[in-house]
Amino acid sequence: MLHKNPAQSMIALFGFLFCMASAAQAQEAAPQKMANVTILATGGTIAGTGASSTTTVGYTAATVGVQRLIQAVPELAKVANVSGEQVFQIASENMTDDHWLTLAKRVNALLAQGGVDGIVITHGTDTLEETAYFLNLVVKSRKPVVLVGAMRPSTALSADGPINLYNAVLLAASPDAVGKGVLVAMNDQIQAARDVSKSNTSAPDAFRSPDLGMLGYFQGSKAFFYRQVVRKHTVDTEFDVGTLQALPQVDIVYGHANVGPVAVDAFMAAGSKGIIHAGVGNGSLAAKVKPALISARAKGAVVVRASRVGQGILARNGEANDDELDFVAADTLNAQKARILLMLALTRTSSTKEIQRMFYTY
């Protein structure tokens, strides 16, 4: 109702504005609901200890439990409601297909719960990129999943594990990370599981995405994204580990000068269902190894041409006639990630045409 008296109208207007301002202040003052983040620990350097505070090589990995990792970073309580679970306690060079299946099923089970908003996985750095890409293909949720490790043990003077873990929890709790696929948080940088690779034996900035670049940075306790992966992942893949008990055997043959058929023949004799050939340059096939790869394909194994170079697109029908040989080109995936995709592809089909589609999709 309008007031006929101008003074009364003015008083009513000021009263209305005061109420609106008070409501806004109350909303700002109200504590924001923190995300619930579960940390799944698997061991690695981030949980490692050395003989002294200056020991950064020659330490023992996987000696610190998940609760001690959490207690060492009390600032985690400021960014999320954190709980921990020890899934494995191993150095990551010992990661196996069985570990991957167990981890993936646990991640999917947790993310299906309404009370879990994101997951952080502490992991050794040696195979971190492989676990990340495997999960990127089989996790069935848009909720954030973040892998994190350390290049220096927890006892080192300049241990990088605590800040990496803090950033990882921050990222897993961030709404901006939803739907971005599986991520890696290392050295104040956000990397995509598909693109990242360990590129240095011991330096803190070992994790890079040399071909396509990082996704973003951490700064001031906030995650900043600048790009995102366009290849399909997580809920948009065709892979399901729900009932899988094992993965097909896929092996990697490394190309080099004077390479011969020995490795290919040995893998085939051991029952390999797929061979990744990490060739020189654009995946070239040396004269002495090519007949062995052709024979492997004739025996039913799927052969994928990859490159040992580390960057660039592997051109189909470039250094070899893939159509004629019935081989698959790895696109931009390195050999270790091509192996993961081929293993999962073989759980769905043996058609090289379909598998090539998958390599251009994921």
C-alpha cells in the first residue's frame, strides 16, 4: 500500500532497505557448508620417510598412514570435512591391475553416496599418471576425483607433500572441479589425467602436460581453471569395471636402434592380448620388429602404434600402413596410457576399427 504522507513513504522505504541489507549481511555471515572429502591413501613417497631431514633420495616409501598424513596438515579442516581410508600401502611401482580394479570400485561406491562430495587419492608418483588415466575412464561420477603425490618424503626439510595434499583437498571440495574428469594436483598446478606425465626423476615440478598444457593453478587457497579437456571421460565413457575381475594382458615393446622380435615374441608366448609398440619418431616400425608385430596381429593380438617421443599426434597410416596391417594408432597417448585404454577397450570389443574410434574419443 502506498503512503499518502511523503514522510511516511520515506520511512517505509528506509525500513525496507534496512531489512534487505540486514538479510544480506546475515546471509554473508552464515557459515558456508563445507564439502565432505574422503582421502583414499595408497602409499608412495607422500607417505615415505627418510633417514634424516636431508634425505630426498634413498628413502622408504609407504610408511606413514592416512591419519598421520591428515594430522600433519591441520589446515585441511578449514576447507573441507575430511575423512581418511587406507586402501593400500605400497610404493607405486608395485601398482597392479588388481589394485586398479579395487581402487576404482571403491571410488565409485563412495561417490555414489550422498555424503561424499569429492575424493582425494594419495599415490606414489612413479605410476600416478597411469592410475589417474585408468580412473578417468572408469569412474562413474562427475564429482571431483583428485590424485596427489610428492617428490620428497614427509621427513624432508622441504617436503612438498603437505601443500600438495592441501591443494588436492581444496580442489576436490571445489564446485569448479565438478565434471572436469580426474585431476592431478602437484606443485601448485592442476593437471588433467589424460595429459599429465612424470617428466623428471626427482624435481618437485616433475609433473607436466608437455603436449597440451596444464588446466590451471592454485593460488591464495583457490583453484583457477583456464582450460578443460574435451575428450570424453568418467560418466561419458563406455567402460564399466563393476563386474570386472581382471583386465586383459597388454604389454609394451620399446622401439630403439637394432630392435628385434624378441620382446614381441616373448609377450605373445606369455599370452598377451595386445601389444603397444612405443616406436621411434612417429611410431616407425624397424625392419626386424615389423614381421613379429604382423605375426602377433595374425594370432589375434591387437597392435597399437605409439611413440616414445612424448609429444605429438601419432599419425595413422603415417610411418606404417595401419589400414593394411590392421593396426591402431595411439593418437596423442603415450605408451603407458595407450596400454590402459587398450586393456579397457578389449573388455568391450576385439574390432580394431572400434578400438581406433576409442583412441580418437578418449
